[in-house]
Amino acid sequence: MASSSMTSSRDSNSYWTPKQNKLFERALAVYDQDTPDRWQKVAAAVGEKSAEEVRRHYEILVTDLMYIESGQIPIPKYKSTGSNRR
């Protein structure tokens, strides 16, 4: 159930590009939960997304993190690039 970097929101047809996801992440770091009109500001930072779309995207992110942190989604085993070997 984890969202990928190219997420299609579960409740809408909203497609998120990797660039939009990065802008979304940066905006969340700037506008915390106590920021007035938070979702409007995040939407403006992302561009081409409504306040409702960014709020839903955030809710999906929180749900995904809950599943990951509870161990319900296994952490992928990535191949070593060899650069960290000693």
C-alpha cells in the first residue's frame, strides 16, 4: 500500500510527478501543522494542485508511514553498490 514517487491518489485521479512530490515535501517542512491556511500554502508551493489534493496526499503519506513503522510493509532489500564495503 505504500505510495510511490509517482502516486495516483486513492480518492482522486490526481497524478503526482517526482518533482511535485519533492516540492510537496519541501512545503511540508516550511508550513507545519500550526500554519494558518496550511494546505492553500502547500498547494501554491507545489503548483497545479488544489488545497484538497495536497491535504489528501498528506493523509495518504501519513497512512503509508503508519504501515511502514508498524512493520506491515517490509523494508525493501536494496542491492549494495559496493561503495560502502570495507
